[in-house]
Amino acid sequence: MKGHKRFRSGAWRLAVFAGVDPATGRKQYLFETVRSPNNRMGAKAADLRLAQLIAAVEEGRAPVARPLPKADVLTLRELAGRWQSANRPRQDQRSGQWIGWSPKTAKTHADNFRVYILPTLGDHDVAGITGLDLDDLYSMLEDELGLSPAVVARCHSQVRAVFSWALRKKLVAANPALSADPPRLKPAKLHIPSMDDVRAVQAVAPAGFAAYVQVAATVGARRGTLVALRWGDLDLEKANATFTRAIAESGDGVVEKGTKADRPYVSSLGPSTVSALQAHRQRAIEQALRIGVPFGAESFVFWELPPRCRDRR
């Protein structure tokens, strides 16, 4: 039987794996807080209580780790569903613009709740969830599931957001995430590759990907924006590119949407980038003729041939 302890917010947080719920198939955990100091004696007291909890679980004397929802309570699972539905990404029928979250943001929120948050706290009454409950969840995600502090901190930000929304809707009286202690992250050191690094990648990359690296390194656009670029968006004579859309991953697959700021912008292209795109365009025309597909302003700038077509070259 697995169990672990962690000292956080002035107390020892204990967690013991209590098996799988036969009704839902979800993992269950037994949590408890031991208020003893962070020293040798305090750790011994926590270890003793942890051993007692493990024994209780193994002997079947422990209470159910996740109580079943009552009919008159709002569970975190229901609250998260309402929050995600209210902010779901959708297209306006008249303008075609996206409303709500971006498809990628919606998918990330849904995945994190489904995989990391709801299996432990999903059936809890939101009115009874405390900062200590969230601390126990974060400890379990790190110690039991081995998630990085960055992923755990992202889960915390989403829990905080859903309770902020619930507070605004007067569904809860307080936001427990404000009293929780997620992992504190230090700002990551930004590493900017030199042009020598870029050239080294281009030297071993296929010609099409080398052109993509050239544009990415010199323009600095996001990946989703670059792969949505079409030949009609490029003016190689004036040496500029107009970015109007992006490709994003959603729960229903890949979709095309607006840019990150939802407004078009124009970037200038340097002589080496123009030259690389001119050569890339000629290759794209030849490849389109080879496989019998039309080529024009709506054709994507960056694309990949199917394996059987690559074998014919």
C-alpha cells in the first residue's frame, strides 16, 4: 500500500492510496493532516500516523476516501463542467470569429481537470473544499503521479480560475485556492539560439523544414500561426508576410482560428528569408504537379508529402 507525507503550510500532509472505486474506476486516496513541527520529532509523529493509516486501509477499516455526491450539493465535477461550458470555444455564425476560450485553451483545461484534478476532488462538495484539500492534491500529483512543479502550478491556476468564476456567480462563498500553497516556480532562463545554431539545424534538415526554420527564426511568429500561412499571405516582391489565422488543437481535432491577439499583423522579411521562400515555392509547385493537386494562393506554405509520394521522388 502506497503512502507519503510532505510538510507544507505548517503541518504534515499525509496521503494513502486507498484502491480503486469499483463504481467509477477512479483511484481513491485517504488524506489527513498532522499538526506537528518540521523537525525530527514531528516527522516521527507523521510517520507513525501514516503507518496507522496504511494499516487501516489494508485492513479495510479506513473510511471511503472520496464520498459519493449528495443530491443537494454542487460537486467540483459539476462546477468544472459549468465553467467549461460557459467559456467553450465556438464560432459566431455571422462573423465566423471564435468566441470564448481558444480551442487549445479549452482542451488543456478539460484534460487537466479530467486527468489530474477530478479523480481526487471531483465528487467533493465545492462548499467544503479547503486550501488544505488542495495542498494534499498538489502533493499527491507530485509524489504519486510524478508531475513536474510546472504542471501542478498550472492545475492550481485552473482551480483558482474555476472558483473565481463560481464566486462571481455566487455559487460559493470563498475561493479555497487563495489559501493553498502550490509549488513556487522560478522564472525559466530564456535561451535564444544563435544564428550558428539555426544554420546547423538547417544543414541537416529536409529542404521544406529548413525553409520553415528560416521563417520561424527571423519572423518569430508562433508555430500555429506559421503552419496556417498560405501563399496568398506572402508578398515576396515587397518582402512581407501577413498573418491572419492560426492552426490550433482542440478536443475535436485540428481547427483554424484567428491569431493569438485575434487581429492580423504584417511582418517584414529579410533578403535571405525571401530567397529561401522563393526556392521553397518552386519546390512546392513541382511537388503539387507531381502528385496532381492544385497550387495557388490558398495553398499552405508549409506542408508534408504523404510517405508514398516521398518514395516516388
